[in-house]
Amino acid sequence: MKDMNDLLLQKCYNHKSREAAARCPECSRFFCRECITEHDDRVLCTECLASLNKKSESYSTLFSNIYYVCRFLSGSVIIWLMFYYIGVILLSIPSSFHEGTIWSGSWMDR
């Protein structure tokens, strides 16, 4: 009951003439309904929400950069393997095919 009485007597941190509707759990300041928002089942002020978003963006940026580097490296390896095996296949073709003598053989005379 003490917390409810404390909330009734508090004013908004940003708007001194308005009653406080909630207390931000991050900064422990009181805010009116206009200055708070719900995020992940918690009521946060806009400043704390912005700081949480900046933290999550920095982590996601780091992981997305690592993800793109891994994609680039794996794509490069796949392309290199593809060209390598195409070269192996081309080298396995007999030289008579390139000279045109493969077509003049006993199997065409039949």
C-alpha cells in the first residue's frame, strides 16, 4: 500500500504538472502515461528504451557482420571448388578430343 501512496504523490519526470502513472524499472523515475511505453512485458521510459535498443543494435551489428563474413568465405570456397573440379574434368578429357581425331575411329565406320 505504501508503493501506491508513493505513486499517487509523484509527478512526471518530464511533465511536472502531470501525475505519474508508472515507475520505470531501469532508472527508477516516475513518468506519466505519455512518457512510458510497454516493451517485453515491462513499462519503460523512452530514454531507457532507446538505450536498450542501442545495446541490442550493437550486438546484432556485430553478429550480422560475422554472419556476412562467414557467408562470403563459404561462398568463395564453394566457387573455388566449383572451378577446381571443372578444371579437373577438363584435364581428364583426352587430347584426341581436342585434336578432332576422336571422331574418326572404328565406331563411326560401323
